[in-house]
Amino acid sequence: MKYMTLRFGKGEFEAVEKGRDPDAITQMRWEFLPRASKANPQIVDHLHDSVLPIYERVPLIHFQADPKRSRRREDKELQWKNARANFNCVRRPGWRILEDAWSRREPGQPLIVDYPDYYARIGKGGRVEVPLQAPLHEDPLLTDFVERLFDWSEKFRISTPWARRHAYETLNLWTANEAFKSVRLWDLQFERFTSSPSSPELPEIQPPAIDLPSAAELTESLSLSLYPSWVSRERVEEQLRSFKTSVDAVTKGVLEFLDERDAAAENAKWFKAKLKKNPEHFDWLVHAQVMGKSYEEVFQHFLAPRLPPPTPGTIPTDHVKTVRRAVNELSKLIGLPLRADLTRPGRPSSK
């Protein structure tokens, strides 16, 4: 069994800040989108050829600091500073603002974007939040761009806010870096994750020293490779007892370290992350959702070649149920609604 590890936490634990997706969920979406693009390269090609050109034409927006608003963060250290009242920047709005504006838009009407609760993180590690203001914004290019991005997500059956946000951030990455654009690199493949400024800190717990002989050293000490016929049984058993004692001591120390680390995470109110244990399930979901395959077709492609041949005329329903269960579980974890054919048992695939 293969395992995914939490890359931005402490073991299986992570700090989840209010208003942010857990890093484990982001990581699994990170795993899904590149695999989907590999299975169907049109996902990134369409984003590059049809959406990027209009994105590059959308004008940037001038934001200014809003001294009438302030935010005091939970750690009681980050406050609005009058010295930052002159802060201003030129940027594109975050995708959340555009998604919210689109949800309020009447059909056939232009997109009107406002910024009632918009902040920029500045300073080292983004530890200071500056409230920003900008006038109501209406632009035909912006309307066209957002509509194209929604059409893109629907076309490839990944019509979710998080997929559109990752695509939006990817377009920004491609605009800023020609090398990343040339290889169609997703933004979430470019590691820029940082810990949340308000995440509770955990004490540094040192792991135990591990001093065990390698397989070659153990073989040599047992003399089995050099003198397999001459070495005494008593000497071999003595060496093995000594090795077992060392392994037991290391095992005890490592388990105590893991218990102490997990206890510290729980005491700091960190949460145990949910991660898929089998990365292959992402490919199952890609083929079922994006490629339009049925559960049985996914089974035939991935699992059947590794299993003994079934009885002629029978369908290995238990294995198909395994695929269905894994696909449904992963889709719920990453927040990707399955297409209708996958939610109604017994329906054929749509191609």
C-alpha cells in the first residue's frame, strides 16, 4: 500500500485557519489536477490557448489602503498601523472576489466587482494585513474572462470554485514566468506554501538517534556469506539477539517520539488531516470524472490486469464496488461533485 504524507503539517496533523482550506485538501487537489491534465492534455491546452489571451488583456486594478477599516488578528499582535495608510498597490483581485461577484450577477448583465472586505498581506511572512479599497469595477474584458474560465471548468467536468481558483493562479504564474508557461506547469505544483501567521507554534521535539547496522554489516557480522558452513549456530543466535535488542530500543525511542509529537499537536488544537492512502485512487477519479469512464471501465483499465482472470461471463462486482467506493470517497474529500452518471448505479458511461 502506498501512502501520501502531509507535506505542510506535523506528521498527520495540521493547523487549520478559519476561512482557509486545510493543507491536506489543497494537497490532494494538487495531486488531482496535474493527473487530470496528464490524462487529458486539453485541460491545460485550452486554458493556455483560449483563456490566457483574454486574461492578459484584463487591466490591473489600483488599490489603496482603507484607514476606515482595521483588523486585529487572533494572535493580538497584528494591528492596523497609521504608518501604512499610504500603502497602495496595482494588482488583480483575488479569485474569491470574482467568484462571489459572478454568483450575484444577473444573466446577460456585466460583471460588477466590489471590494467590501478586501485585505492584502504584507511584511515578512505576510504577518500584517492591510485593508484595501477600490471603486466598483466593471469591465467587458473582465466579464468575458470570468465567463471563459467558468466555461473551461464546465467543459472538463471540474466545475468547482477551487479548480477555477487554481486555474486563475496558474494564469498569473504563466503571465509572470515564461518558463512555467512553456511547460504548462500548474501553480499548485510550484511549492510556495507557508505556514499560517496565526497557526499555533509547536515545540521542537528532537527524534532519537538511530544507530543500527546496515544489511551488509549485519551479514558480515553473522559470517554467513563468508563461512556459511563453518559458523557456529550459537554465535549466529547471539548476534541475532544483540541485533533484536538494538532494534527494540530504537523502536521504543521512535514510538515515544511520535507519541510526544502527536500529543503536542493535539494540545495546540491542531487537527488530524484526512489523506488518501493510495495515490492510484486519483487516477481512478480522473478517468471516471474527466475521461467519462464507468466504474467497470476504470476497474478493467487499472485493476483487472493485476488480478487472476475471472470466470467467463461474470463481472467482478466486489472489485467494481471498490472502485466506486474509492472514487466517491476521494471526490467528497476534495470537493468535486461527480457527474450524474456516476451517482446513479447501473448507468452506462457517457463519452
